[in-house]
Amino acid sequence: MNTEIANKLPEITNLISMPEVYIKVNELMSDPSSDIYSFAEVVVVDPNLSSLVLKLVNSAYFGYPEPIQNIAQAISLIGLDQFYNIVLGVSAISSLTLPNEANANAAFSLGNFWWASLHAGVLAQLLAKRTEVQRSEEMFVAGLLHEVGHLILHGYFPALANATMNKAETESMLIQQAEVELLGCHYGDIGSLLMANWKLSERLVSLTRNQPFPQQASEARHECTLLNVAHIYGQLKSEERAAGQPTNMRVELSEEKLIEIGILQEELELDLATADVVSADMANVIFS
């Protein structure tokens, strides 16, 4: 790993902390005596978070026909694991900013980043459900947060981030390949260190670390591959946002890749169309 990054990264990950309400929710997840109302009492103390959670539960992501009025009702309908993942995702978005955005490469936009990440999260969960991955709801958070290493790079090491982007563009290589050559690590390595510091699940840490090169994953390779596919289409969404208009860009996965992930082309197209609509709806809720 690059010496500058290795020296500063521990301090940086300690500076980026999650909101207190998430910490309390996380503690309740480990408490066998907690119930729906325990979680609701913690979340309603934060009006902004509780309002946002209710808006998301009432969004197209879940598609409930009748409005959900309170946090306890939301938990009973979507389940505790999905509720936890929503609180985690929203808390992470509020905690992760781009302190040196003005110095970052003009091609990197925080708004486009989160739109792309939401698309990747929704698509990852859809693909996981379709291929019967256990705990598929966790794939939403994995997709949402899989690229947080780039926020750290662009926020705290803008010169290095720009150098890797330039190398990737001029030499026509993937950004993670350029990062490994220049930095000795990639965005997945950096993001996984932050997640470990946040004491997120080992599965989320592993998925984040291995997503850029899923073929190298020693465990959960299928999930890493699904996440990598979601990343590819999320990047297209970011490019579309940067262009300022729909481009209808699509990457055609090879037949070999489709067989590897166990999905037909028409199934992928259906999930992509759903992800387009649902992620846009979620983005409008979160960033409005």
C-alpha cells in the first residue's frame, strides 16, 4: 500500500464515525431481549432519520399499497434485518462526505456517486433474490457502500485519486487495476478497512474488499460477482447523470458471465429496469 495512504488511513477511518442512533440500533441487534418497540424508541428520537426511514419504506423500493404510518409498523412489515440495513445505509450516507471535493477530479461528483451507489445497491439485491442468495437484503447495503473507498481517496488523497483516474483513462484499464499499480491497493481494500472500523459484519467487509476482483475471492464468490455486475451498471448510471440526460447505455454481459451468475439476459433486463425506477425513487426521497 502507498506509504502516504498507509500512514494516514487509520486516522481517517477513526475520524469518520457513524451517528449515535445507528450505534444504538446496532447494539439492540445484539440484545436478545430487544423487540420492535425498542428499535422504534431509539429511531424516533432522531426526527430526520425516522422521517427518512418512513419515506423509504413507503417508496417504490417496497411498493406497499397502503401508507406506513410509524416506525414500529415499518419494522413489523419489512422485518428487522431490512430495517437495520436501511438505518445503516442512511447513516452511512450522512457520515460520508467529500471534504476536498473542490480539489477532486472534475469527473468525480458526490451526487453522481450516491445515485450510482443506490442503483448498485438495488440491483445487487434484485440479482441476489433472483439467484436465491441467503440474506439477500444485505446485498443492498453491500451495493450501496461497496465503493466508499473512492470517497476516502477523493476526499483525503485527491492528487493520488486524480493520478489513478488519469492512468485508467489514458491506458484504457479498469480503475481498480490502475489503483493497484500506482497505490498498491484498490478502493475495495480501503473501503473494507473503514467498514471493519465501523464493526460491520465480516460478510460486508469481505464483499467490499473482493468486489473489484471477484475472481480472486476465496469465499462468497457468487455474491462478489453479483456485486461486481451491479457496480458495472451503477457506473453507467453515474456516467448518464454526468451527461445530464438519459443515454440508454447498456453493457451486454457475455454468455459466459450470464451462465456464471445464473441469470438469463431477459431476467437481467427486467432487474435493470426495476433498479432504474426504484433507485431513482429512493434518491429523490433521500436527497430531496
